[in-house]
Amino acid sequence: MIIAIDGPAASGKGTLARRLAGHLKLPHLDTGLLYRATARALIEHGHDLADRAAAVSAARSLALTNFDETLLRGREMAEAASVVAAIPEVRAALIDMQRSFARRPGGAVLDGRDIGTVICPEADCKIFVTASDEARATRRALELRGRGEKVDYAAVVEDIRKRDERDSSRSTAPLKPATDAVMLDTTKLDVEGAFRAALAIVETVP
Ligand code: C5P
């Protein structure tokens, strides 16, 4: 079974995907990490984020096993990831890796922005996770503070707004629900509530 979970920044899709994968004993791929790692490689080597050739080469050199998440989860890398993710050649360079992960025997859970629309249009179950802007900003601010970043709420609201706008308006694989995705609004749900609601959706798959 392939489960595709998409949604905007800080909607709770990552936590949800991890919980579902653990429960169903399926491997999980957080595809945002691929874009974050591409951006980090560029920055580390002193390249401009708009340097397409360098961005494509960084994306092609990624190996799924060598992510140091602690270096990728911060504010700066989220913003940079969204810039490189708008480059069509970068997205193309990352497709095979994601599809072969999804097609492992037994299935997989993938979360991102374009899993249900582009990476796995054939997924058995597609969930598009949303939450109000306020709920998402509150969660992201808590997460960043938990990681030791000093952030104020207004800056986080602005980050999320800018990133969603860029992710939704790009020409290649914009953030949008697949026509056959089930919408899940987590605004009023805690982690456990969101997990139960998602599991109920997964359980409707024949
Ligand atoms: O999900 P996360 O916040 O880690 O994603 C970081 C950025 O990577 C997103 O804002 C988006 O620009 C990009 N991304 C994407 N397609 C995906 C996953 C992430 O464009 N499937």
C-alpha cells in the first residue's frame, strides 16, 4: 500500500506520516528533507540558491541515507528548500529516488507537496492535510523554539505565508490537493486525534 500525504508548511503532515508508518510498519520518506538537503549542500559549497546547474548537481548527488536532520530542520533551510524546490530540473532529479522508495515491496508512506499529484498519482490512499494559518504558525513556533531557535510568532506567520505562496504558485508540481485526495483539517486535532482520523481514512482503502 502506498500512502501519499501532502499539505502546506506545518500542517502536521510529517508527524502524521511518521505515526501512520510506525503503526502500519511501513517505511516512511519525508520528501521535504530532499529539498532541504539540496539547499544545504548548495549553501555549504558557497553556491547561490539560484544557480540551477549547481542545484541540479546537488540534487543528483543526494543519498537517502546521509541526512543529518538536525542541520536541516531550521527556518533558514525551510526557506532555502522552497527556493530550490521551484527549479523544475531539481524536482526532476529527485523523482526516481522518491518513486523507487514508494514502490518497495509492501508499500511506503511518503509526505510532501506533490506526492499524490506527481510522484505517486497511483497511490492507494491520498490525504491532504490542512490547518488554519494560526494553528500552523503556533505549531511551527513551538517546534523551532524546541530546537533552540529564537523566533517570534509574527516572523513565523510571515515565513509560512511566503513559503506557501511560493510552493503554491510555482509552475512545476505546485502544492495542491490531488483530485482524489481526502482532505483532513487538523486545526482542532491534537497529534493523537489527527492520527486516528488519518487511520480511519486509510482503513477505507479496500
Ligand atoms: O515539508 P518541508 O517543510 O520540510 O518542505 C520544505 C520545502 O520543500 C517546502 O516548502 C517545499 O518548497 C519543498 N517541498 C516540495 N515538494 C515536496 C516536499 C517539499 O516542493 N514533495
